[in-house]
Amino acid sequence: MLWAEITVDDEILKFIDNIKEHTESFDEIKDLVFTKKRLSTDCTASEMFYLTLQFQEIKRSAIDKILNNKRLNFPEGFLIERLLAKYMNINYPSVEEHIKEIRLNSCPDRKSRRENQRKVTKLYNQFINSILSKRKE
């Protein structure tokens, strides 16, 4: 299972305060979490609304876990990494490149890397599906 831990220091607290105060636009969300293939697909107004809600929920959950020194799951860690890069004005890689980096950095041998590649791809797809799914009321 992939997870992330973040050490809370003054810079992270400043970052958290900044992202708590900011509600990302749909275009910002697309830039942060959509693959090139997904970017070429149009979204309906309801998909944009639900995506924004889900994005904010994942962000809120990640912030709560960071402040309580808990591990972040894949979607939370992925999102926080990308938000941190954006916050620090670092030219973050495309979603595809970011996933490739995660795959390569998390396993030392080829067999494990292949298995991890499948897991990371599956986790990313679940992440996108969860933020695009409509809440059932």
C-alpha cells in the first residue's frame, strides 16, 4: 500500500494556512489532477460541480491528517504534493510524469516496479473516479 507522511514544520503550517483559505477553480483542479487524455474530454456542469466538491473533500482530509500526524493515502498524498509544488512556484510535472516518478521511486527492483506500476495506475484511476463520481443522496 502506498502512503505518505509529512513532517509538520513552520513552512508546512504556512502552506496549510494558505491552501485552507483558497478554493481552487475548476481549471486549477484540472491542471492539478487530470491526465492529458482526461483534459481532452469535456465535462458537464454537474461533473465540474461534483469534481470540485470531491477535490475539496480530499484536500480537507489531507490537511486534517497532516495536522494530526497521520499517514495520507494515495489521493491525499498525490494532491498535497502537487499543491505544495504549486504553492512553492515549482514547475510540477504532468500528472503522467508525476505518476511515473512515484512508480520509479517506490520500488528498487524491476519485478516490484512492474507490480507497483499497476498499483499506482489503479490508485490514480480510483482517485479520478472518486472525484468524478456523483454523490448519492
